[in-house]
Amino acid sequence: MVKRDILPPAGSRGIDEILAAARSRLRRLSPIDAHAAQRAGAVIVDIRPAAQRSTHGEIPGAVVIERNVLEWRLDPRSDARLGFADGYDLAVVVVCQEGYTSSLAAAALHDLGLQRATDVVGGFAAWQAGGLPVEAGSPGRSDPAAAQGTAE
């Protein structure tokens, strides 16, 4: 495939710039610090698709919320929110596979007012490589609100 020069629209930003801006708003955690935060009461939210969780494993105690419904499940104003998302002081640590999508997701949670939301540097891969607790992925495990039939 031949790459052609494409002039981006005025005012648009590339993904590298968007990611850098998102991360500048976060106090990102190392896997060890994220594990300590979980033990201190923070909610680890795994936004990876079921196939990645099944293939690579899961973090024990993490709440699975697929990325496409994350904001609805954690916005205290949303009718589709999960029961624990009842205030804006919630400590949320978002995890994806490698720590890119989770940065964007955590920044979106900041936009909702969840200023204690952050993510894990290196994502699940770094968590696992750091020797932190991992359990086998369960292919049937999904968003806990999905069974309730709540819409995004």
C-alpha cells in the first residue's frame, strides 16, 4: 500500500497528541502502585475485550466494563451506572492491554468529574510482567450491567 500525503483538517489533532494531552491530566500508576491502590480500596476497571481477557488472563477483583459503555457505567448521573459509582470521589484505575486505550478512557472519566481516575503504565501486560496476581481469563465474564439490559 502506498502512503499518500493527506492534509489533516484545520484544528484536528493526531492520536499521539491526543494521547499526550490525556496523559498530562493523569497521575498514572505503575503496576505495583496500582496493586497497592487496589488493596487500599481503589476499583480496578478492566476495559479489555473478552478475547484479550480470555487469552491473557485477568486481574483478580477487577471489575470488567467494556470500553464502549465505560462512561455510562461510571457516571454518577447516569441511569446505567453501576451501584458503586455513586459519587465523584471514586478512585478508579483503568486497565487495558498495554496502557494506551486506558489513558484515553481515564481522561474521559476526568471529563465526567471523576478526578481520581487514572490508569496503569504498560497496562495488563506490565501488571503480568511485574509478577502481580493474575488469574485465568473466563470467556463468559462481561460487563456486570449487561445482564440488566441497560443501554449505553
